[in-house]
Amino acid sequence: MKITFYFTHDYDKTYFDANNQTHQIQYVPVALTEETARLAQGSAAICAFVNDKLDETVIRILSEIGVRLIAMRSAGYNNVDLQAAKRYGLTVVRVPAYSPHAVAEHTLALILTLNRKTHKAYNRVRDGNFSLDRLLGFDLYGKSVGVVGTGRIGSVFCRIMLGLGCHVLAYDIQPNPDLADTKVQYTTLPDLFQNADILSLHCPLNESTHYLINPHNLSLMKKGAMLINTSRGGLIDTKAVIKALKTGHLGSLGLDVYEQEDKLFFRDFSDTAIKDEMILRLMSFPNVLITAHQAFFTHEAMTEIAKTTLQNISDFEKGLPLKNAIL
Ligand code: NAI
């Protein structure tokens, strides 16, 4: 099947070429938008990622030029207008689980780096500065960690934090039975906000979770707590979080995702003026650590993403049941 693969980076090509035997892939470097959708002319499938735009207009254009399958090479699909895809008769598949460990482990990396300031120590020591001033952290052992969303990633993260001796509180609209034999304690959302020393978000972005972190919920949080988001940027009202950082109510912030990341992430702006004022403000805080949506980025996850995406496309081509269909 001919596939147009949007927003290609060298690492995508490496993993998809290594795992592809049957499909003809047209790699394009640009993101999928209204302006670029017609590049898929002649392809029956397109492959898209988290910041590609799959709104009604784009989906209409794709259907007009004969695309029948949208193969997301991601777990999240909040950027796809599923109702529009249904109306225009396009099938949507995704990669529901490629490596929950990759994301959960990166979450821990953010926590440990923010807490023990290894990023600062690294630069300091290289600069011949061996002082310990302002590097003070806290023991994770015995602290309360609040986890919102205990699905594939959240449940792995819970187990990691239990392994470190943390007290794990969790909230999910559907508690995970796999955690029943653990010390994870399900509670209400307000209780979670009030008691967590570290709060980590692992739920999907949808209408009910948009701006879950808002002025009210931030005010419930313990003074000095750490907030971590490796899920989706829209879970956090960034302006409210900036305010809470300014007053010192929020102790520290670790982000792998950002509300307006679609215009920034996966691109190099190192010799350009960044126009996004909010991210610049966030970057100016000494207690904020941002990575650019790299939590998934491990060898194991990239291999699994390529294999599952190509399998989804082959199954669609052969008319087989689609176990990873969203629609
Ligand atoms: P999952 O579907 O296995 O788990 C999500 C959990 O959130 C489920 O248990 C669900 O019941 C729960 N949930 C849904 N609505 C909720 C609500 N209103 N309040 C509390 N819990 C709610 O998904 P998975 O694989 O664990 O992924 C979680 C999220 O992580 C994805 O939606 C995606 O946005 C993000 N992600 C980020 C990556 C990165 O590289 N930073 C990579 C992969 C996923």
C-alpha cells in the first residue's frame, strides 16, 4: 500500500525502513495541515504523529484525494476529529501500547532531575565549580505521589514509585484491577491534590480532562509540591501554572508536553527568536524542567511503533479485523 508519512525525522525513517517489507512509503518532512494534505495524493494511507492536524478540513481533503486510512504512530489521538473521520468514511488506527516503560521511566527522570538538580550539577562540575549551594533535594522515600490516570503508563509509573518506597495515591475514572495487589491507594481527585508531594499526570486529553490543572486545583495542592506532565499539554492551564510558580505555591514543574507544542516541538529553533512568550517564561524559572515530547523516545518504543503501525496498515490492506482501530 502507498503511504504518505508526515513530519518525518531521520529516526522515523530508520525504524520504519528497518521494519518495512511490503509498503511503499513516501516520507515528507512537513507536518500534516490543510496546506500539506494534498501531498498524500495517490496514497491510500497516511501516517501521522501527535502534532499533525487532523481536523475536519484536513480529513475532508484526505478523503477527496482517495486516502482511506489514517495510521497514527502514537497512542494519543486527541488531535484527530474522529466524528469527521467517521463522516468521511476514513478508518483510524493507532499504536495503543508501544512501551509504557519508556514514558514511565522518563517521568522518573524528570522527577529525579528536578529534585536532585543533576542537570545543574553537571554544568557546574564541568565549569570547575564543586560547591553544593542550591543543589539541596529531598528523599523520595516516604513521600506521597499522586497519579492521575492508572492505565498502561500510569500503572507502570505507580509500581516504579512504590519500588522507591513512596506512598502512592491514585485517581482514575476506572481503577486498574492490575494494581489491586499493590499498595496503590485509590482516592478522590481533591484528596489527591491535597496530599501529593509529587503529582504526575497520565490520563488522556479529552473534554473532561482539559485544564485539569487549573487555578482551583492548583490552590488545593500542597505548597511546594512538584507537578509532572508527560501526558498531553492541554491537561494544564499554563498561565495558571506560571502564576503558581511565581507565588512559590507550586514548588517545581517538569514537562514533556506543552499546550502549544505543535508550533515548537520536534524542531530546532536554536538560531531563531522563539515567539511563544509562555514557554519563554516557563524556561526562565530555575525550578522548571522541560523536555520536548521525548518520553516515548527509546529504541524499544520506536521498534514497536514501527512494527505495529506497519502491521495495522497491512491488516487494513488485507481486510483483516483491526485490533488497533479507534474507528
Ligand atoms: P491508557 O488508555 O492505558 O490509560 C489512560 C488512563 O486514564 C485510563 O486508565 C483511563 O481510565 C484514565 N482516565 C481517562 N479519563 C480520566 C479522567 N477524567 N480522570 C482520571 N483518569 C482518567 O493510556 P496510556 O497508554 O497509559 O497513556 C496515557 C497518556 O499518555 C496518553 O493519553 C498520551 O496522551 C500520553 N502519552 C505521552 C507520551 C509521551 O511521549 N510523552 C507517549 C505516549 C502516551
